[in-house]
Amino acid sequence: MNRIATTSLIGAAAVVALVAVAGAPAFADGTSTPAPSAGKSLAAIQAKAKTATSERITALGTAIAKITAAPDISASDRSTILATLNGDVAGMNTVEAKIAADTTVATAAADFQTIFTGYRVFAVAIPQAHLAAAADRLTSTTVPKLTDAQSKLAAALAGPDASKSTPALLADLADMSAQISAASGALGGVSAAALAVTPADYNSNHAVLTPIRASVQTGIADLKKAAADGKTVLAAIK
């Protein structure tokens, strides 16, 4: 009984730790759009566009690899994420080629803006991918593991370890259940909300992903507390 609860708690805590570090990354810059045309030559704009698109293509490739390999992402979310990321790779290549073929500063400068306003790779595409993946992993792996551990611990306190039961441990167990429930509420609908955000949404409101990210962070905090409650109970009945 204790071994099973321990395994569930360790597994859940590991997932929470991994997601806390990698699942909800800080937003990259992109809140303002560079204006390369002021005093810049056509060649300078084209060179800057090449750098900007190359940086985004490299970052998208890294994100694609991570999402492809990441466990516990729903099939539909993975498909949506990869479609967006791969679409942005194609978009970056198209924009870069268009700017490279431009013949005037004005046209190149206007096309340069679309690297940002049309795609928002760093501000939307990559963050929303990681937020959705984090929410999926927490809800499909961490919540079930902690729920299983809570059930095993409750059974132990009501059965073979009843002599070790105290009001404090029962309170910890109740809080564990409450924290799991709170996390489930915070994470509900997060992946869909994250993946629904578009570059146009971000252009209108640079904080559009902020409440979504906050929900993931809240869910992580709740699950960390649930895991801590479970460890307290488990340590008392070992």
C-alpha cells in the first residue's frame, strides 16, 4: 500500500517539477515591432529579415522536436500545435524569400513587419504550444497520479494504519484532495484556450496569453501543495 502511494507521489512530483521548469516558459520579446526602414538600405533590411526569420525557424524546429517527443499531449492538441509550428516555418521561409526579392525599401520594410504581426512566433506560437502541452500533461498524468496516491493514503488511514491516524493527518489528506480539485479547475480548458490565440489576438492585446499562463502556474502550485500533503501523510504512516 505504502509502496504504491510512494510511486504515485514520486511520479506526480516529478511531472510537476518538469512542467514547472519547461512547460510554461517566460514570454519572449515581441511586444514591439522593429522598424528597420529608418535610415536603412534595402540590403540592410533584407539582411535583418534573413536573421529574424532564421532565428524563428531554428526556434520553431526546436519546439517541433520537443512537442513531437513530449508525452501525455492529446492527439488533437499535438496535431494542432504541430500544424501551427510547421505552418510558421513555411511562413518564415515565404516572407524571407519575398523580402529578398523586394526592390524598394518601402516594400521590404512593409514585408518585414509581417514577420512579427503575421506570425508572432516568439510571442504566441511557441508559448501557446508549451502552455497547452503543460496543461495536457498535468491533467492527464499528474492529477491521476496524485488522485491515486490520495485514495491509497485514505484507505491506509482507514484500514491497516488507522492507529496512526490523527486529526492533523486527516486534515492534510483533505487538503490534498482539495488541492487536486483546485488544480483540475484551474487547468480545465487551458489547452483549448491557449491554442485558440492568434497573432491578431496578440496584436490587439499583448497580454492575451497572460491569464492562460497564470492558470497553468496556479495548477502547478496547487499540485505541488497536494504532493507535499501526500508526502506528509505518507511519512507519518511508514
